[in-house]
Amino acid sequence: MAALKIYERHLAREIYASTTLVLAAFLMLFAFFDLIHQLESIGKGGYQLQHALGYVTLTLPGRLYELFPIGVLIGTLYALTVLARHSEITVLRAAGLSTRDLLITLAKIGLMFAALTLLVGEFVAPPAERAAQQLRLKAMGSLVAQEFRSGLWVRDERAFVNVREVLPDASLQNVRVFEFDDRFQLLSISQAERGRYLSSGNWSLEGVVRTVFSGDSASVERYGELKWKSALNPDLLAVLLVVPERMSLVNLYLYIRHLSGNQQKTDRYVIAMWKKLIYPLAALVMMALALPFAYMQDRMGAVSIRVFAGIMLGIGFHMLNGLFSSLGVINSWPPFFSAITPSVLFLVTAAGMLWWVERR
């Protein structure tokens, strides 16, 4: 038992070190490409090189979250391949260590990666991504969203809200609120120059002109400032700054409730929520997928070939993950099925490869 614990610690050190190195290399590579892409925006408004560097730095946690499974796959594959070249895997198997024991050991080591993936995806990447978008938008003097020619439209119970401009601090410009009764008869139209969020769903609208309809007549009311109660809040507006895959589980859940309450489609966000729950387990699947390569030291060439194979598999997983999310939205597949299928397919692939190498 003591020998097994020593082996586990040794294997964990090798995997953690190689995975950290792989992730660092990937992050530097993606940061370089992201910076090149941002150079195109330098000079627009007040956007300068320091803003581009800040933006790229703040997007790194999101990149890290996306790259975790690929990095774990390549890092584990490299560590196991090196151990296999030194015949350590062969010695351990000859000493009675079964494939099942190796898988359990890899699962123990992989729990750390799963926990880190969850923590980064839930608590680090979403606020960093939001800060990055706000930094860029403030520097460029851009709008957060203008989804249609008429602006952003949001349904709020029996009201429809049209906002021409949503600024980076979540304040609103040129707001129109169309209120209807339960028979969908128009009750009033409120137009405001500006809107500022106070707390608990309360907004302060400034420069308000309110047209109230009653039967065949209409009256106009003017207010310098008017309090407005709405389900719309900065957290919901944050979906305009952060893509669903990089939102936190809490914000996803709240936004799904908001969409459901207003009878709007939630498929994309439900799939994103399931992916957030399942994605950390992809690290364990990738480690299981790397194990067969350690058994093929006599059948495959140099370490570089196996690392290249790992990169191709990792890219394949990343593309398949995005593909099933899109197909799930287009074809209205069950969200859980869309989110878990790529991991299941790769887990089956790992099982098939293990069966094949052990039969040889």
C-alpha cells in the first residue's frame, strides 16, 4: 500500500508539472493571437495598446477554462508516455497493478483538475470576462448592445422594453416602455432619456414623457425623474457582455428563469448551464483517454507523435463540444443530451482503445 501511495505521488507530480507547462504554453499562444487581433482596434476612440494588453490579460481566465481538458489530455499523455519510455508503467503492471487501479489513480489525480475547472469557470472567468468587455467598450466609447436597428428589446411580464443604448456601466439611454393589460391592450408608452439602476429591481428614469391611453383618448405626462420597477437588472444585462458559455451558473439560472417567465426560448442557456456542470468532468475523461497511449510504447513512434495525436484529439473534443451545443439549439435536442454527448463519445473511445491495447 505504501508503495502504491509513492507511485501515486510520483505520477501526480509528473502529470501536474506537464499539464501546467502545456497550459502555460497554450495560454501564451492564445494571448499572442488575441493581442494581434486587438491591434486592429487600436486607434478607435480612446483604445490604445495598454487597453489591448489589459483586455487580453482579463480574457485569459476564460481561455484557461476552455483549454483545461485539452491541456490535461496532452499533459497526462506526455507524462504517461515518458514513464512508459522508462519502463515504469511496464514494471508497475508486472508488479500486479491493473488497468482498473491505474484508472482509479488517474481519477484521484484528475479530481484536482475538475475542481480547478469548476472554480475558474464559476468564480474567475465570468467577472474577468465582464471586466474585459467593459474595459474595451469604455476605451472605445462603444455600446454594449444594439441588437436590432431599433435597439435592444426585452419582454418584462406585460411590458415590452426598448433600449437604444446600453452603456458599459449598465445604465440605459433612450428607453421606451410599452405597457399592456392582460388582454394585450396598450395602456401606456413611457419614453425616458436615461435610466440608472438603483437596487432590488428599481430603476430611476430621467427626462420621462409618458403617454397614457384610456379608451379613445390619450393624455401626456412629463416627469423629471420617475421610479420604475422592472425585472431587468445589471445581471440580466450582463448577458450582453458575456457569452452564455462563460457566464456563472448563478447568472445562467437567473437569466433562464427570466426568459421562462416571459415565455421566451431558453435552449441555448439551458445547454450552457448543463455544459458548465458537466465540463469539469471532461478532465477525467481526457485522462482516461491518455492511458491507452502509455500501453502503446512499442506500437507508436516518438513522444512527439503521441503528443500530436493528443493535440488532434483535444481539438476534436473542443470542436465536438461546440458542434453539439449548436445542433442542440437548432434541432431542439434535450439540453442534457447536447451537453454530455461529446464527453460520453470520448469516454467510449477511451474504453475501446483500452480494450484494443490490452487484447493485443
